[in-house]
Amino acid sequence: MKISKKQVIRYSILFFLIISINFILPRLMKADPFLFLSSEGADDISGLSEKQIEQYFIYYGLDKPLWQQYLYYLKSIFTGNMGFSISKTLPVSTIIFSRIPWTIGIVLCSLTITVLLGISFGTLSAYYKDNLFGRYSYLFFVILSQIPPFLIGFGILVMGASYIPSLPIAGGITPFLAFEWNYEVTMDILKHAILPILTLVVARVSHFFMLMRGKMIVEIEKRYVFIEKAKGFGDIYILSRHCLKNAITPLITEALLSIALILQGSLIVENVFEYPGIGKLLKEAVFARDYPLLQGIFLFMVGITLGVSFISEIVKENEKMQVHV
């Protein structure tokens, strides 16, 4: 696996630009990040006094000029110390790491199901492209690809609540259930994850269907298929042994890129189903104007997105080199 200097430089510059935007965006919000902690923003008398808020400003460095805040921000990134959350009074890294398993769980499950369904239906639709199944399956997935993820989420939420009441429509685990790794808890967590996973699958499966269908149609029309048929081999053997193998290879890169895309989609889906992942945490941080937590979440998202994009680019270039060889 060859990594060029241009790639490293390009992604380094891109990372620097994005983390700079990450620093600027929260500070463009014209609101006091401590308002919700003060008596003015709190619902009861437990709010902080003006003196305590002033001490918080000094502690978080918000009283310093922007350039000094920026230098401290860069230092915190490269040392791995993102500071404490303003709203939750816990280390930012601790809060984010506690939510990552929820998000990664539904992302990986939905990606696996999406790829398998896309490959299966794409292959069948390509093979039967001249009959009703091929035509109507193509039309169905074209229509499905035009529906926004949040609309899919609300549709599944309504259908789940109406027709499958046994499936939870909100949260990641039943309230007050003891969090211990046993059969009951595991099944409860899986039940809560079904609707969010289903939403992510429905929102992304059409992409893999289209890719696989197109690749398989090209492969089926190639000369070697007719030669194999002339030798007496059956369609199933030719499809599984040759066509499918050749068509799947380019989908590896797409699967890698889809990790970042499904992760971005999960930010919306988690808020639809109140699922306790990174997406819901992001909403909480935005409403609380929690600068350190917002910056930590965006940094996590940027790291995943750039990392996946970098790896997929290398894989794609290696595939091209192998083809030329």
C-alpha cells in the first residue's frame, strides 16, 4: 500500500483548515455559553452567580483574546486534552467515548446489512433486467434514493409505533434497567437499535443497489460469460464464481466511504429516535452552547471522515495500479 507525499500534505492542510473552522463556528453563536447555568437561564434557584460565571470564563480561557484561545485549542488537540465540558462538568473525551459505542454499533450494523442487501438485489436486478422484477426493482430503488433520511426516519418511527408496538421508538435502553451484560439487557439494547438501524439501511441501500446493478450488467455482457456458457457452466456458477467477484471489488472503496456517510446520517437518525449516541450528544452541546464539547464532537467526526477518505483513496489507487499491471 503506497502513500504519496502529496496525499499526506493535502490531507494535513485540509485537517488544519477544518479544525480552524471548528474553532470559529461555536464562537459565531451570539450567546453566552454559561447562560443556562446562570440564574437567568436556569429553571430554578440552583443557577450560578455572576462571580462564579466569571471564574468559569477565566478557567475556560474565554476571557482571553481569540488568538490565545486558538493557540490553546491547537495545543489541546495535539496533546489529546480537550478540557472539561461546560454543561456536563466532565472531561470532553470521557463524554464522547461513552457515546461512541452507541453510534458505532448502529453504523457498523447498518453498513453490513446495507452492503449485503445492495449486492444481493443489485445482482438479481441485473440478471433479470429484461423482466418485471428487474424493471420494478430498479424503479423502486430509484424512488427510494430520492427520499431524505429524516423523512425515512419519521416514516419508520410512525410505522413502528403503529404496527410494531413491541419495538421501542426512543432511547437506547429501557429507563431504570440495570446496565449489566446479560441476556435481558442485550436483547433490550438490540430492540432499541432496530428502528435506527432500519432507517440507516433504507436511506443508503439504494446507492449500493445502483452500483452493483450497473457493475453486474457490464460484467454479464462481457465475452468471458458467453465462453463459460458455451463450456456448459450454469448461470449461477458463472455469476457467483466470476461476475460477482469482479463486480464486488470496486465496492470495497464505496463501503469505506459509506462509513463516513452513514455516520453523518446517524446524527439525524439519533435525534429522531432519541438514541444516546454522538448525534444526540451534538444536539445537547449545541443547545447548551458548550464550546469544548462541540469542538470535541466535530473533531471526532472530522477524524473519522478524513481517515476513511484517506484510506479509501489509497485503496482506489492501488486497485488502478493492479489493473494497469
